[in-house]
Amino acid sequence: MRDGLPLGHEARGIGFDRPAAIWFASAFSFSEQTKKGIDAARDWRGLFSVVLADLALISIVRQEYGASSRADAFFKAIETLSSNVVAADPPAAVDAAPVTEKGATTKAAAIPAASVVPAAVVEVQPATASADPAKDEPENATWLINGRLTSWTGSFTKRIEKGRSPITNGWAALVKPAGSAAIISLTSIVTRDPGKGELGDLRYAISCATTDLPRFVRIEAEIDPGRIKPLDACLQFYARGDSKTVGTYLKVNRIFVLARVENQGKTEDVDFGEIAKNVHVDAVGRNYKFDLRPKVLDAMNAGTVKHIWVVFEIAAQEFDFSLSDVFLGSNPDRLLTEPSRNGAFEDPNIEAQTSLLKGLGGWQKLGPPAPRPHSGAQGRKWQWIDRVGSVDIVVPVYNAIEEVENCIQSIVRATHVPYTLTLVNDGSSRETSRRLDNIASKHPWIRVIDNGSNIGYTRAANVGLAASTAEYIVLLNSDTIVGEDWLSEMLSCIVNHPKAAGVGALSNAASWQSVPSLNDAKGKWRVNALPAGWTVDDYARLVSDLSNRAYPAVPLLNGFCTLFRRSALVAVGFLDEEGFPVGYGEENDLCVRLTKAGYDLHVCDSAYVYHVKSASFGSAKRAELVRAGTAKCAEKHPEVDWKSLQRVLGESIPLIELRAALSEHISKRES
């Protein structure tokens, strides 16, 4: 069931009946043994004791029914039970001091070990825990007591009010000022980092959601002083979050080391120094890695301390934040170069990704870049547009280097607003890789992300999208040639439509966005040739001159060239790389998800981008991929009337009128 809980469960005192047990057994991916236990349960307490070991349950139900008011009472019931019930046959217990909360005493139950699974799989298999949670980590690998949440003591959800309170063994939280509060809970998340193009692992996480508008919240992970080594060290973790304040992104303001030391017979807390600051976090989630500065390490090794913590401090009032897979210990490899070098990046988030980037030599040799750099296009400077934030252009590349070079040259020539260009090299040949690196070395605003192997178009596109922190992102096919002022025109469209999530350009070959003709004599999509003697820029100028700039709203966009509002992508998720691993249909799926979320899509009828058509695939292979993508879209969205959407696209009056004007102009010119 996906439309609510079983009937009879609306009241706060949730009654128990057979439909409830049947729903439980069928709604989630429990093992057969667990399903049998659920079926035999005679009350909520008995039912919950059966599934207590699967601590992912609360998170899963929240994801499925988080927006349902009918689920509120259910959440309260199972969370209350989680504070007061010990499983009838629990996993091996960790020896830890019992915690008393509101009169209830619970043992520290071993958390089942997580394994690498697709995001859709929710079942977690139990594992035997040692008597010392620290020993679940490789010996001497981590300095944290319980960084990866191998054990949990106390209730799964706690309300933290003024002051500092323990969360579980090895973790605490601090909320200020008095009168504010945060809800801290154990949850399960998939630590999927789209920047690496991997499926991710199912892991336990500490989740923090604010309620009464605190000034700041600190989440503290305790370090075992006896494990600290005078070595190069790093902090690694996975985080995701969402600011509830409109128009802002969530950031962890400071990550630092805090120690409790004895000083002349008094105990005081001492700040040993920052590890990172202003770490941007979004709802997509990603892995982070920061080196510990020498002065921080020196302070940690400079004497005895009673307690020492890594502290994550968030100075925001309304947010959701999840933290998982926290590691502090010796650095297996140095991703960061010395901070004193010229050309260092101020933002540690960018520094942490430099091992994935090529072509950064120019940045390191140069001083601070000029505020308005030249585009390289005949000496013209970039033109700054009012109300437009930063822009990234992402181009996934798989061989076909001549077409790629033509695309890059056109971007450099025809783009007159500030941008960065990210080329995602998806396992191309050695020659293609060499030529991409050569291009990046000559253009400081161009970078190459090398996937190392071919992971497929959609995952490669997600790598580029996830690497961006810009307000707007263009996802552009590598077999395109952009026309004069293409990006300026598309940006003008999106900034004038605040609800727009995506904007598409016109083209010679982009299905419903094609001009001047849609179909050939056989009724197939036409690939319109340029008029004899014309360049792409010539045709782009004609489109711009004849356009009424109506910016028609549409239900779907062709994926060859789309300008996205990044906040919208973060809200609904990136491309579906499992359903559409090599593309073809992934853009339709994303468009449907965006419109379902309340966003608009528009065609910029004044921007023109020439499309060579799939240099990476032949025509026969392309037709096969189109059929597979169409079938997958129909499977994912059975409620969508795709034919109706096609009719809407075909009946767009502004596009019909523009096609007629273009045809008439060209006909007169040729006659």
C-alpha cells in the first residue's frame, strides 16, 4: 500500500488488527523469518519486538509516508515502543552502561551491519558485535569511539533541548539558546555520492531536525585519546541535508576539534582548531574528506585530555541534516596540497575534489584570477547579466573527439556570459583523454573529471551535475555546436520564470524543438540541414531576430541541451542512472518528476544549438536505445498520458509561428 496506513489506525491510540500485520509484512522487504514473526504477532508490542533489529524501519516508513498526516500517530507509537521495548530475541548485546530515559532502561543493542546494496533494497542483515564497539573498526584505523555507529545505546529518537546531552555512546549534541530544540534520531541512508558515479552503501546515520529555531546545533563525535597518532590525519564523512529557509543552502559552519582539559585544578573546554568551515551540504548528499592541519594535530598530541571530540556546528534555524560513515585517523592518501601554494582554492569542498580534476595546472601557477576574465572569443569580455548567478556547463564525453572539440570551440566562441565548463571523460580512449587534458590546460575555466572507466552516459552526467555548486547548470551533449549568444538567451528565459526548473533550446534536430521542420517525407523526425553557405551562428542570429521570445511552457524537453535550476535538481534528484544507464528517456523521466513537484519547463525560442545527433552511437543503435527508453518511461510513470503530452508539444502556437517565419525567410532568400 502506498496511499496510507491500514484503516483503523488514524487515532493516537493505534489499534491492532490482522490487516495491520498483513500490511507490515507486505509493505517492506523483510526476510521470510521476520514476516512469519509479524504474522504471528497479536499486538503492536509483539509486532514491534519482531522487527526491532531492523533499525532501518523508522526511516523507511518516513520516506514512504512522511507527508501523510495518518502516519503521525504511527511514528509516535513505534518510536515510543523503541524506547521501551527490547526485542524478544535481540542480536548480541554490546556491554555498555544502561541508559535511563523517562523511566525506561534499555541495553545497547548491536546494530546490524550494512552492506553494499542498491538504494531500493531496505533489508539489513544482523551481525555479531564485539564487546568493544571500537574493535568493530580495523585495528588503529579510526580514532573515533563509535564513528560508524556500530552500536547504539538508548532510544532511537531524542529531543535535545537547551545545553549539551548525550545521544548514544560516543556521540552528543548541543543546542543553543534556551527554549530551542532539535530532534536527533538514528536513521538509515544510502551513502550514494553521485560525484563518484557509484550506487552507494546502506549505512546508519545520525539525523538532526530542528523544531524550535535554535541559534546553532552542534553534533559531537568523541575521540579516544589513546588512539591519536602524530601522523598525517584526515576526517572523512558522508553528509546530506536541506535548509528549510527559502533561497539558501545548508552549510556546516565549522568542523573543529574540542577538548576538555585540566588546567590548574579546573576543567575547561578548549578549541584545538578548525578542520573545515562553510561546508556546503545539499539533499543529494556526498562524501567529504579534509586533512587535519598540523597545528590541530600538534594540539591533540600535546598532552593529556579528559575528553576530546570532533564537532560539527550548524548555525541555521530550520534544517534537516544526516551524518554517516564518520572516520578520523591516519591519512591513506593526500588529496589536498599544501594550503600555502599560489592558486589554492579557498573553499575546502573544492580542494577535496582536486584529485578528480585535470587541467588545474594553470590555476596553481597563476595568482588570483581577474574578476571579469576574457572568454577568448576574438578578445571580447564576458558580459554580466543582472539577476544571473553562477553557471556551469557539463558535457559528458565518450570518444568522438572531433565532434567534442567542435562543441568546445563553439562554446568558447559563442558564450559571452561567465561560466565554467566541466568535461566528464567517461572512459574515452587514450588519444581522446590526451586531447581533453590539453584543452583544459589552455583554458583555466575548463576542467576535466576523469571517471577512469566507462560508467555510462547517465551516471557520467550525474557526476558532472553533482560536481557543480553553481546556481544554474547546463547539461549539453558533446555532439552539439552552440549558436551565438545561446546561453545569454537561455538565462534570460529562466530568470524571468521563477518557477522554471529547466529551459531547452531550439535546434535542427531535437524532436519538438526542431526548426524549421519537424518531420521528413516519411514522417520521421527531420534532421534539418543548414541552408547552403550558412554557419550555425548565422542561423542562430536569424532565430533570435524572428523570435517573439514567448518562451512557451512545455511538459517535456529534449535532453540535448537543457539549462537547469540547480535547486530544482537537488529537490527531485538527478537523472535515473539505473533505469536509463546510457540515456535515451532519462530526460523525459526527469521532466515528469520536475512537473510533478510543481516546477515549470520552457522552450527558449530565441536560442539555437545545432545537433549533429549522437556521435557516440550509430543510427541503428540509437533507435534501439530510444525504444528501450520509451518503454522504461511508460513503466515508471503509468499514470502519464504520453500521447497527450506529445499533442501539447505539437500544438505550441509560438513554435508553430516561428517555424513558419523561418521557412518563409529562408525560402525568400533562396528564391
